[in-house]
Amino acid sequence: MSIKIVSSTDRAGQGPRRVPDNRRTRHHLRELCDEVLASYRAAKSYDLFADDERNEARAILARIVPLAHN
């Protein structure tokens, strides 16, 4: 005889949960989506690394990883 331990977050056996059909009623999800999209749009026009930083990183990488095709 085996015993299954069910956590309080496990919804198996409780059946489907009613979810509002209109996505506009899911305020927290909508706010999260808006925030992610705003962050993406802001990051799209922002270069994370300057050219000198990128060149320095390439030089370091070249010293660490030898080229396979010389």
C-alpha cells in the first residue's frame, strides 16, 4: 500500500479553476507584461558594452582560448 503526499499547492483532484475570460481583468499579469515590454524596448536601444570594453574582452578571450584554426 503506497501513500501519496499531496502538497497544499497541488490542485490535482480539485478540478479546473475558473479563470476570467477577459485578459484585462488579470491586472497583475497585465502590469508584468507591460513592465517586461517596456524593459525590452529600453534595452533595445542601449548598448551594454562600450567598444573598448568589447575589444578588451576579445583580447582576454584570445589569450584564454587558443584558436583552433591557425
